[in-house]
Amino acid sequence: MTGTRPPFQPKKLLWSSLFAVAIVAAGFLIMAVGKAFIAVAFATTIVWVFYVIALGNYRPKPSKWAGITAMVVGFATFFAAHVGSHSVWLSVFGETVHCKVISVDTVPSRTSPSKYHSKLQCGDQQRVHIADSYKSAPQPGTEMDVVVDRTGVVPDLEPREVGLGHNLLLLLALLMNGVFIFLVAWLPVREPE
């Protein structure tokens, strides 16, 4: 089998890149929109489908490997961008405050595990910190540091959740897409002899 590179299609590459950037943006927006969560999740799904279609159809014959890999890369991008962009935002616009836990409330959910809301006293302000499990929820009377967003756009995180390692996940999401789009456009198409 010999192979030739697919013809260069700048419009398809541009659309694929824009869909990838939209998935990264959705990873950030999903935590910042509050009650518009459903609308952002729906829009993210539509963008993800178009991302898969754009990359799967870049080659002369629709490519299974490109489409299936685009699905996986799209999901990985969303989650890496979600964690990484939150950390980057708080690295830039956050400040660490020392707080004392006043109480812990359990918030049950029909569709997911219960969340634990810890009411914190941070100087003269009260804040709510959300933990996913009872083990990670601080007990009343405990003192802890929290990184708070000065702009009020994103929820608070613990200092261990904000840092270089988490920030690099955003870069990983962007690089992963850049490399994947490059490989779809550059790798030769195998043709039967």
C-alpha cells in the first residue's frame, strides 16, 4: 500500500481549530455560568459533534480512526481545559484567604453523589466551600486556606488544586488538539495497490 497526503483544506482546518478552541472555552464556561449550565452543556455537545465530523471528513474518504480519535480527544480536551482553566483563572485573579469552618451541610442529589457544603468564616466574610465527599469535607472548627476569586466568576478551590501542574492541563488541552489536527492533515492516506 502506498499513501499520499490528503489535499490541503485550510477552511476545514480552520473550522476544526475553532471547534477545538470552543471546546476549551466550554470547559471554562461550564463552571462559570451558574444557572445556564444546561445551555452550555448542550452547546458543548453540538460543538463536539461538529469537531468530530470536521476531522473525520478531512480525508478523502471519511476516516474512522480520525473520527473515533476526535471523540476521545474532544472529551479529554474538555476535562483538561475544565480543570486547567479554573486553576489558571485563580492563579491570575485569586487570592488565598485563611478561614475557619463553621458548619458542614449535606446536599443530597437524585442523579449524583451528595455534595458537602462547608460554611466558612474568612475574616469578616462568610463563604461556602463545596466538597465531593465527606472525607474531603473539613469538619467544623477546622481552619483551612481557600483560594477565592476576586472577580467572583469561578468557585473557590483549595490551594492544592491551584498550581503549575493544574495550569499545565490547559496547555496540554491546546497542544493535544494542535498535534491531532496536524496529524489528521499531514499523515498519508493509504490507498490499495
